[in-house]
Amino acid sequence: MKRTENAVSLARDALIYLSQDADRIGRFLAVTGVGPVEIRNQVDDPVFLAGVLDFILADDAMVMDFAESASIEPEEPARARRLLPGGDVLEY
């Protein structure tokens, strides 16, 4: 359970990271089709948070930038993603 809680926490940090830059959050909103209200309503949903990590993991430069900003190893977002819904079928 603790590992899943850590994965959820890291995904929330990733969402904060996205929201700190207008271009990043704009691309996230455009790609996912969610709006600010939906983000607020889904911030505790592990499925939504898995999507946040999927978005970051799709861009190596963003993974590196997020890892640096969060003071984590670049492999951590992929590890966290594997612990969230659907992660057992992904390969990063």
C-alpha cells in the first residue's frame, strides 16, 4: 500500500509540475481534453494520475526536467506509473 501511496503522491507532484508552466499545462489540457474543473475533481483518482504520468513519460526531456525539479531519479516516474492502474501492461 505504501508504494502505491508514494506513486499517487509522485503523480500529484507531476501534476503540480505541469501546472507551473502555461505551455506544459496547455499541452496537457489539449492532449487529454480535460479542463481545469475536471483536474480539480480528479486529483485523487489514480486512473487520472496515471494519465498525468503517461503524459510526462511520453517526452524524455520533460521526464528529465520533472525529475530535476522534484529532486528524484529520472526512472522514478516510470516506476510510479507501473504501480498505478494499467501500469502492469506498460513498458517504459
